[in-house]
Amino acid sequence: MIRNLRAALPALLCVSVLALSSCGKQKATDTEMKVDSGEAMGVEEPLESKAIGGIMEGRTSGPMLPVYFDFDSSDIRGDQVSRIQVNSEFLKNNPGVNIKIEGNCDSRGTNEYNMALGERRALSSKKYLMNLGVSEARLTTVSYGEERILLHGHDELSWAQNRRDDFVIQE
């Protein structure tokens, strides 16, 4: 009986597909689909994106820049100082903007260790911004550890991109 069912199943499937495909409505012709007035088109929107609130690099809101870290470190590297200064200048020029600093890690290490390291990285950037004159009340921190990686590769380039702080504008 199972053998008969296996033989009949493909035939039954083909018949069902053919029967269902013939039940569709006819499509409208091109002339029926044309719109005579531009009323149904809606308002034209510009293609340019705004700097505030847009994504520029990684998950960081533009025009700010993410800050990258060495392996197993929460110290701001010398080559990253200019990036955090760009973020500081943006915040000073936009006093109504508050940000969340998101600490991230690569996938090496335990989840618990990476959560703690991500928090240390976020706090390090927060402290640096405060030393540059940004009010602490405008800065919040969160650690995502290895949960929000950008590149899923298992090589140094991918890991280096994932060891970062993102600076996200709070709405």
C-alpha cells in the first residue's frame, strides 16, 4: 500500500499544480494599468541622505566614526584618537544629540568575557569623550559582546572589524 501511495503521490501533485494554476485571474493590460494623472504617485522625495541619524560605517550613526580596538584590549589606540575627536566635535556642535556607545568584540573568548570586554571598551570611549568636554548626561553605554558582529569570517580582518565601539544617535 505504501508503495502504491509513493507512486501516486507525484502524479497527484502534478495534477494539483495544474488545476490550481488555471484558477488565476487574468492580468490587467498595460493600458488598464496606466495612470493619467500624477496624483497617485505621491510626493517626490530627495535621494540625498541626512548626516544625522544615517549609518556611515559599521553601525555608527554618521558623521561619527566607530573606534577600533586591539585584541583583548579596551585602551583607545593612538590611530583611533582622531576618530574619537571627530565624534567629540560632532557632539559639541550638536548639543541636542545624545548617543549610545555600543561596545563590541570579536567571536573569540567566552560570552561572559566578551560582554565584560565590550562594556570596558564602551566605558573607555565614554571617558575619553567626557575628557574632551562632552557631558556625561548625553552618553549611555551598552555591551553587545560578540552578539552584533559585522563580519562573520574567521580571519584577522573580520575580527579586527568586530572589535569596535559604535556611536549611535538616540532618537
